[in-house]
Amino acid sequence: MSHHRLQRIPVFPLRRGPGAAVATILAVVTLAAPPLLEGQTPPLPDTVIPVQGVEVEVFRRPLGAGNVPFAVSVVDGEAIQTGTSGLSLEEALRGMPGVQVQNRFNFAVGERVSIRGFGARSQFGIRGIRVLVDGIPATLPDGQSSLDHLDLGSLGRVEALRGPSSALYGNASGGVLAFRTAEPPLVPIRQEFGVVSGSNGYMRLQSSTSGHAGDVGYLLNLASMQYDGFRANPLDGASGTYGSAERLNLNARADRAVAGGRLMVTVNAVDLDAENPGSLALTALEDPDRPAWSGNVNQGTGKTVKQSQAGVTWTGPMGGFQGEFTAFGIQREVSNPIPGQVIDLDRNAVGGRALFRWDRPAGDAGTRLWVAGAELETQFDDRTNFRNQGGDRGELTLDQDERVVSTGVFLQTVAPFTPTFWAMGGVRYDRIHFQADDNFPRADGSNFSGDRDIQAVSPSLGLHWAASESTNLYMNVSTSFESPTTTELANRPDGSGGFNPDLEPQRGIGGEVGLRTTLGGGLGVELVGFATAVSNELVPFEDEAQPGRVFFRNAGSSLYNGAELVLHSTGAGPLEGRLTWSWTEARFREYLVGDQDFSDNLIPGQAPHRVEGLVTLRPGAGVRAELRGEWVDAIPVNDANTATSDSYTVVDLRLGSDPFRWNAWRITPTAGITNLLDQRYVASIAVNAFGGRFFEPGPGRSLHLGFTVGVERSP
């Protein structure tokens, strides 16, 4: 990868306290509200709740999002694509209550995504959340999720289930994220070429071919991305950066009618090469150049990934049932220089799911709905570790084969008691088998081969009451469990092989109470309160002798309390507004490490409060502008709570429009400015990092411009 001199805009810090930041966001939404509420026709009863008229599939069958006794969120259509750069997953998840994205701007480890605090400990990828892409699991049997293969430029929809979801999906504590690529258009062929260029050497090229050939819908998307990064290279006289990335994506899907149902085939591939600039101590964070950590640069830390994935799903009627059958395979090669080690990992995974849905009359109350199914997934890892010699492999330190077999069976029902009051219940049994074969030769002949078994029964029950055409109330109780991943089990502070015998899965039980209603004039309200008690919380830490390398241990017990409030105004006028407040207070209840007592401390990695406001303006002629402001509370960074990141406010502006037509051609411009006020802020933190290196800075004001040129042939 080449490095270029970083072009920097002078920084003019806007120093405001949390109160001023929240007031600014509230003022933006308040100023937008009067025009929004004037002269609008009240929506129909089935759309009075912001998500009422939307169907979601995250419950294993299509259900109205406003009629389920769980907290769900949906983002789709122009809200995902308008004015976005395609740089970060954060662009697709903005505005979702309870969903927090810490964007490291580091493609070697990816964004840290958490739902209600679960997932905040992740040092790379996504943890604690079940992730699906086009119905195919992006979460492997051991619980680790990777979204390197997801191309944001072809994304059409995101669904989020906020809260424990193990009764539906097994190994996850925080919830579910389900991504869908855009549906193929109902034309024979549409060809689009797109380009986005932006600050910090960002360049994205995309080609998308989609349409319908008879009964076959198809999409082929190719995308390339280059990013120089903004972190100065401390060993290069500030003339270059460290944190660059190059990525190639291929995403393809095709579907057609087969055997009375619908068959969909998906193929995804990614080739990624990225540098890891690492986290910083406070003194380095205050450096105007926001440098990379010199230890990471010296050891050439980064990641190269080659991954291919294919899946096939058939859905259709089978006698009195609706059947769904899915099979998938994943092949992944990773070379990952980290401080002290170079990790080489070859991973293969295969899996399948069989699911049956059926309906039965329930008298005057309505229809009882049933879903039953089984899943089998297997993961094979060939892991070798070497001493890191400036990014190159040195002496072999670990050689082991790892296997994970995950099996699960589940049953779910929606049972109406009256036309306005019904229950949703589910139960799932999971068994996860971990096995390690230690191949490392030792002079004393010792061997650390072994296996682990984790089992869990996860029930859930939710109640929903449609109090009126405009108001729904619900409550639920759910259980969850979350196993350590193979990486978390294999990383042992003493350097021995096999799996850590002392690391246990975390388990939880939680509940929530929610209200969805409208206040007239198109103003929708959602208010949710929740609490989850967890035992054996999985906590990351670093060892003094191996700084930069992450290990894990269990806390005794912890408690997550919180609330989420969404105000959403929409209607026939040119303005829309949304205000989201998320509060999560996550604390250790019992946690002893040696002679240190961390009980009652806040669990690090999660902002207790977050406020986000969005105003969308459609002045006419198909133009769309979105102004977003976000205030993020100070985040505790270690178990002892002796340090926190500063709270911050960022404001983003996104611009887009409907396509301009010129003969058969369609030209769609896009533009955006992130961190409009050019704030210096900590975008992400490294939990319990040794030496005070907790902080990962965000970039200054950044601009991106782009356009898409397309042509299509009408039927």
C-alpha cells in the first residue's frame, strides 16, 4: 500500500458541555417540528405507529413490526443510500435506538457494534449480536461475526431486534441485525456505475448489474475501495499515514420460482488488506497529528483477509406447511500481525437450517401461528501463531486445529387470546461442542488438546395489547447465553495451547416493557424500559508482559438497566424529524480480580447516554438533505473506572436527489460532510488496554462527493 501526505483542515474545537450538545440537537428537531405538524392529514390506523405498517422477518416469519411484543427497528430505502459514502457500517445503522456504533476508522478490526451494551467489549468484528446477510448467517458457530463481505453500496434494508434473542437464534446476548441487499428491479436489465471520492484518500468504485430475466431476478455487484486513513505515521516524519486499507467486494444473488416455491442463491467474496493503527494513551491522543501507536507501526500490525461465501435458500408450500431450507458454506483465510504475534488462520464453515411455519384458527380471537426448526453448523479452524518480527513470521508459538459444532432446535408460537391481546412464546435448545487438537511440539512432551461442551435452554415469552388503533403496549421476558469464541478460548496469558479451561459462557435473563403510540399530526412515539441480569460476564483485558494482545476472563455477575425513547414525525410536508435517546446503565454486581474489587463499577465500553437527532428536508425536485446531530456520553474505559473518554457532539450533513434523466441515462449525485463542526473526539475505545492506550480518535471534518450513472431497458 502506498502512503500519502495527510491533508488536514485546521482544527477549531467547539468546547461545549453535554447540556449544550443535547440542547443543540433538541433545538434542531424543535425548529423542524412546527412545519412538520401543520396541515398534515393523520395517517391511517395501520400506519400510526412509526413501524406499524412495516413487516419484519427477524422473527422467522413476516410479522407487522408494530404488532410484536419485542423492540424492533427498521431502516430501508433512501434512508440507507442517500448521501452516504459506503465507508462505514455506521451509515446504515444511524437512528436506531439502543444500537451504538463505535467507528474505529480501522478496517483491520472493523466497527464495534453494541445493542444495549452487549458487544461493547469486542476487540474486532461483532460480538454478542446475531448477524444475518440475506438470511445467511454472518455469525459463525462460535459466536464471532464478521461483515467484511457486506457491501454497503448494495444494501437495501436493515432490521434490528433489540434485546436477548437466544430463544430465536441461540448464541447471542444483545439481539439480532438482519441485512438485506436491494431487491432486483422489475426490468430486464439495469446497469449502474458509481464513484465516490472523499477526504483521507477515500475512493470507492462500484458496478451493479440487476434486473429480471423472465422469472429470474438477479443482482451482480462489484465494488473496490481505497482509504489512506488519517492517523499520522510516527516513524515517517508525519509525511505519511498508517491505517490504510484496500478492499474488493463481489456480491451476487439470483432467485426464481422452483417446485412451487422460491429459490434464492447468494455468493459473496471479499479481498481485504488493511493496516491497524491501534489505540493511544491520553498524551498521544492530544497530539494534533493523531498518530498511530508506534508499537503497532514497528510490528506491522494489520490484517489481510480472503473470504468466499455461498448460500442457497428455498421457501415454499409443503402440504399444510410453509417450508424454508437453507444451506451455506464459508471459506476464510486470515493473516493477522498483532503486537507480539502473527496469527495465521484458515477457516471453513458449513451449515444448514430447516424451518416449518403453519397457521391454525383460534376461534374469534384470530389465528395461531407456529414456527419450528432445527439448525446445524460446523466450523473448522487451522490456527498457527508466530512471533512477530516487524510484521513478519518468526518462531512458531502455537499450532492447533479447532472444531466447533453447533446444533439447535426451536419452537415459536403467536397465540391470540382476544382480537387485541396476544402472546408470542418461544423456546430453543443449543449445544456447542469445542474441540482443540494441539499439534505444537514441546520438549517436555506436554499436549493441550481437549474439548468443551456448552448447552443452553433459552425460553422467551412476550405479551402484546393493542389498546387502541393508535396505541400498543407490550412486555416480555427472555433468556440468553453467549459462548467464548475460539479466539477468546485460544488466547491464554500463559501462552499454552488448547482452550482456556477457566473461561465460561455468560448467561442472562432480562425483560422489557414498551409503548408505541401516536400523538396526532403524524408524531409517533416509542418508549421502552429494559433490564438484563448477567452471570459470568466475559471481560477483555491485557497483560503487562504482552501489551496490545487481548485476553478474556469472567466477571461474577452484572446488571444492564436502561430505556429508549424515539420521537418520529412524518407526513405529507417537506420535513421529517426523529429524536432518539438511549440510556444504558451497565454495572458489575460482583467482580473480583485478585485483591481488586470492581463490584458496582460501570462496565467499560458503553456510553451510558446517547442522543441523536435527524431532520430530513425534501424541498422539491427530488432533492433530499439530512442533518444529523449526535451527542455521546463519556465512556468508562477500564474495569476500575479510573478513566473515561470525553463526551462529544458530532454533526453530519448528507445530500442526495432523485436521478436526473438524460434520454435513457439516469445520473444520481450524492454528497456529504461528516464531523461538520470539525470536533476532536474519541470515536472508539479499547477496553482495559495496558499502558492507558484506551483511545481511538476520529477524523476531523471530512467531505465526500460522488455520483451514479445508470441505464436500464424497460420491459
